[in-house]
Amino acid sequence: MPFNIQDHFIDESRPLKLRIIGAGFSGIYLGIRIPQRLRNIDLQILEKNDGIGGTWWENRYPGCACDIPAHSYQYTFEPNPHWSAFYAPANEICNYLTMVADKYGVNRFVRLSHRVTSCEWDDNIKRWKLAITNSKTTETYQDEADVLIVARGGLNNIKWPAIPGLHSFKGEVMHSAAWNERYDFCGKKIGVIGGGSSAIQIVPELQKRDRTHISCFVRSRTWISNPFGDMSMSKLGLDPAAFHFSDEQRNKFALDPESYLRFRKIIESDGNTMHGMFHKGSKVQDSAVAAFSAMMHERLKGRPEIAEALIPTFGVGCRRLTPGPGYLEALCQKNVDFVTDNIVAIQTGGVTSHPPFPTTPPFRPPRLIPAPPIQDLITLYCLNFYI
């Protein structure tokens, strides 16, 4: 075939259609860097929700926060000296992402309420074919892209557990990722199913609500760690148990960027020393197991039976590690029951459960946990059930 010279400038980039699925941390970042570094790009960021922020827009349960230091959980090019707490609450993180998107002009590329329902590579035209639904208008349309980037996150679609009778329950039922913010929990009996990172944040908050009583159904063991960054806080002369920053501290960070950068680097460096504890059979892991076990026993000394049921026999890192400020203390309160039973079914007025085998005191025999009056039982699913 003859070679044809086309009439283009030597530095002219060929046009590319680029589509990004998701406007969370990654999607927003791409909406900043791609226009900065590439030319002749037709860019769209397709977001299924009505707002940007990804998981931090969706998750609104009480106590929702990042479980690593917030000062490491941000864009390096846009440091935020104003985090109110070591573990920033979800609304602050969402507001931070909104601010960054506004500042860098990301929103011009974002299409809210646009869900990608299918994507398929067409080898004939060397392009992606997408089906996209606008949830506001219910219209579905087709699009094509030279480059498709999936930035939707790994914990995105809610999945309810397959418990018999789930839909027969007459009380309030909600998932941790689909929270009813209008519901008043005061004076209610609450069943929290699951012991993952969401439940670990929810339980301490609901336990403090007026006249609540919580039954925590926890089937699996989990490690609760010391706060990530506690060594950093000590090095910096800060109280590792004081997770909130004063106005004076935040103003210092804002007015002295070099001091703030040093603070961030110390936290980051200490965080990077954690990886050794995830090496199976290593001395570092053995030390972590001993330290976390002793700490959990100490914090659960008022309820030693919970310590026996909750502290794992497996090594640190086999399941997501979480610091869980206040969780173990909440489990020791009089208005909290820790239930290791297997849930057999959910009935109109409660949860039917059966103790695990073999039965060991103090756990109780099969029973229905009732909820009179019926409308006062709220069942919360905090299982991290996603697909």
C-alpha cells in the first residue's frame, strides 16, 4: 500500500474519545491530569450518583470516616491543613473532593446521574461501545470511546444477605451504604448484622443515642488495631488518644506549610512501616498479634467473653485491619448485646438465631430476639456485602 502523508501539524495529537466510569477519588484525579497532559481529548466522566465523591458521597451512616490518617488520604498536590480529626469524617472528605473538582475545573467533564450499563470492545472499529442510562430521564443511549477507564471502586454495588424472611420484617431496614438519614434511632431496639469496618464505626455512635439497645450479630473474628499513626502523634508531641485537632493546630498547619509537610511525611513514613506485620509468620507479625491481643483483652476486660469470641486465631492482615476508636468500649456497655449466633431467619418482629456449635457459655440457645413494639426494631446490615 502506498504511504500517504496527511495534512497535519507535526505536533498535532490525533483526536481521542476517552470515557471514565466514576467520579470518586480516581475519577476526579483523572479529570485534572488528563486535560493537563493530553491534547485533543473528548473527555467525559460518567457518574451514576447525583453528586461527585464516590463512596464518600454514598456512605452517610453515623461515624462514617476514613480509617487511615486523613493527612495521608488526600491529593499530594492539594494538601488540606483543615481536617478536623485524625480520621476525617465522610462529609469532610466529600466536601474536600467537591472543592478540588471545582478548583481544577473537573465538573465540566462530569455527567451526573449517568450509569454505564454495558461496555464491549469492538475489534472491527477498535473502540469501546457503551450503553449509558440517564437516571433522571430514564433515557438510554449509545456511545463509543477509544479509551475506557473504570474508576468505579471495588466496593460499589450493595448486596443484601440472603436471609430468609428479610422482606417480611415490619420494622425499619437499612444498609450501611444506603442510610436513612431522617430516621430517629432514639429509644429503639437495633440489630446490627456484621462486624466489618462499617459496623465498627456505626456501633459506637448508635450506642450513645438516648435509650437505644443494640444487638450486635457478629459471626467472624476481627483484629482491632491501635490507631494508625499513634507513633507519629507521639513523635510530634500530640496525644495519640485525642483524634480531633484544635483550631490552633489547624491554623498552624495552614500558616506554616513546611511544618505541615513535615507532619505529613512523618505520618506517611510511619504508615509505611506497617507492611512487615502482614508477612505470615514473621517476627513483626507475631509481635503485632501479641500487642493487639493484649490491647483487645484490656479494652474488653469488662466483658471477657467478647474477647474470647472476637480476638482472631489467624494472623494480622488476613482480614481488613481497622483501628475502630470506641468500638470495643461500646461493646462493653449495658445497652449492647454481643451475639455470636447464626441468623436462621428474620421474622416480622425480630431475628431468629441459633448458637454456633459447639455451644459454649455464655451464649444462649436458639431464640427469637423480639422487638415490641414492632416498629421499634431497626435491622442494619453492615456486612460489607458488595459485588
